[in-house]
Amino acid sequence: MQIEGERRFDASPREVYRALTDPDALGEAFSVIERVDADGDDWMLHVRLPLPGGLRLKVSVHVEELRDAEHARLRAWGKNLGGRISIDSSFDLEPSDAGTLMRWRAEVEGAGLLRGLGSQALAPVARQHAERALDRLVRSQVTST
């Protein structure tokens, strides 16, 4: 399943980039993340998925393709007895008026219980959580328009 979006921020590309690549800021922004353990470009997220039963996963994240104030790619994968998920996401930033335009996209694949939900059920939930997380990130780190 692919999801994508676009958002404008009333902050410089450098400020937006810093917020989007800070594991602690992202951990606070995504309500499904219970804890983040970071070691450089490798992070371990402890996640409770917004699904019936509160499925928990440990998700490994590797941050790559870092181009300061322009682009980053985050690859994540996790599993438990009930399912498996992989997420390949990226964002691009560019100056826009007095702020920043961000274009983001993510490819999400599930297996086991997560695959059984199908992309029709999972896509709206994933998009909603991504938008809510960006709203939280914006409130705590930068300003959005």
C-alpha cells in the first residue's frame, strides 16, 4: 500500500529536517510509539498498533539517504507472532515562500494479521496517523500552514 502527502511549514527547511530526523521528536509525534531507543542512524521503536487487541511490535528503523535540509529515507521493519510490517518512507523538502514545502511518501507492506486487514482498511488508518503525527510534530517543533 502506498500513501503520500504534502504539507507546508512556516519554518526553514533546516528546522523541518531536524524535526523529521530526530528520533525523540518522532517518538513523541506518533501516538503509536511507546518508546524509542536510538543509536545514530539505527533506531528501535516499541509500537502498539491502532488495531483491535493492541498488537505490539518492535520496529527497527534505519535512516539513510540523508541530505541535510532536503531529503531523507527511513526504512522500518518489525514483527511479532501475529504479523509483520515493513515501511519504506521518504520526504523531500524545498524552500517555499517564507517556509518549507514537504512532500512525503510511504510504502507499507504487512503480513500475517496485518496482511489480512488489506490495504483498503489499513491505508486510511496509516494516512490518518501520519497526518496526526505531522500535526503533533508541527506543534512541538515547527509551525505549519
